[in-house]
Amino acid sequence: MINLAGKTAVVFGLANKRSIAWGIAQKLHEAGATLAICYQNERMKLEAEGLIADLPGASGFQCDVSNDAEIDALFAALKAKYTRLEILVHAVAFAPASELRGDFLNTSREGFRTAMDVSVYSLIAVTRAAAPLMSEGGSIITLSFYAAQKVVPNYNVMAIAKAGLECSVRYLAFTLGSKNIRVNAISAGPIKTLAARGVGDLTEMLKSHSDRAPLHRNVDQLEVGGAALFLASDLASAVTGEVLYVDCGYNIMGF
């Protein structure tokens, strides 16, 4: 059994009980980690804090990862409260809903900028802020999707963002390896999260995955949480710069 007692994890991206961040937080909590769970804004605060209350010892923090001042304030608060961090989970992605349907050729400049800023640059920003607190090494985990590698209709600009995210994982892993900080991504199969509901034909995507995946079903949040628990633990001490597929095997299929 994995034991994370004595380790502190900061988890970004909690929106509601369907969030992948929530599945990961539950698994880290079960393993004994002390949790700092971040939500984006006041609108999401009430539901997020209701969930956080179900994890004894966990604390909630507000942080919009597209705002450098909020990132700086958050990590100052984390340093004051916990002194150091061992685990960071980046479960954040966003593109305007209008960009996630229709013809990719119609991607707007502003939609592209927003997707890359919130979904990719934010990983770099929070990693830069966290690294000084990972004085004894650490594990940084982000979330990708199969569309980073292959065309998924309607995923559009978010696919470009996920490809950039996976590349950023490799560069961050290289940069931070000397500090014993590992950086990896989990490429989860489609899950009906708040963010995913903005993707056109999500229902068809879920059906296609369950029909074609070797396990003939879709993945759930807690299964992604289990993979994150592995990557956060010493069992993955030699794993960095990788993309771990947790998609019931869908990615191995040709057709």
C-alpha cells in the first residue's frame, strides 16, 4: 500500500465532484497526504469547499492560474502554512466553448491564446513557483488527452494545447531533474467533467471509446487518481518526462 503520510500535495483544478482533480485528491488523501486544494474563483468556492470538507485535514485555496499575482500569493501562503511541498497536481485546462466544435480552420487568435495560456503556460508558472518549496525533490503531474497525438473531431484548439502541454512536460522534466523533481502527464480517456461538457459530440466520443477500447468501457476519476497516486509515490522514483495513458487501452488501437 502506498503511504504518503508526511507529504504535502497541492491540487489545482477542483470544480465539482466530477472533476478529475477530485478523484486524484481522494486517492492522495487515502494514502495519507496533506492536501492543499485550489479552486479558480469565488463562483466555484462554495461547491469546492463542500467537497474539501469531506477530506479531513485538507485546506482550500483560491487561485486563478492565469493570474501571476494570484499564483505568487498562493505559494507564499503555502510556504507559510506547510514550509515545503512534495506533490503538485495540475488538472487545469480551458478553451472557449465556441472553439470546441465545428471547423478547426476557424480557430480564433484569442481562442488560441486563451487555450495555450490557461492549459499550458499555467503548468510552467505553477511549477516555477513550486520548485523552491520542493527542497527534497517532488512529483509534478498534469493531465493530457489522446488528441495531443491523433485527430479527435471537435477537440480543435485544445488538442494543440495538449500537444504543447506534453512537450512542456518533457522540457520541465529535463530542467528539474537535477533537483530530483519529476514531471509527468496522465493521458486519461474522456470523462464527463465540467470542462469536457464543452466539447462538441462528447456523448459520441464516450461511446466510441467504450466500444473500441480493449476493456470496452470508459475510465473514471478514481482510476485516474490511482495512476496519479503511483506517479506521486516513490514507486515512480525513476519515471519522469512521460505520458501515462489511463484510457482502458484505447490509445493502442489502430481502428
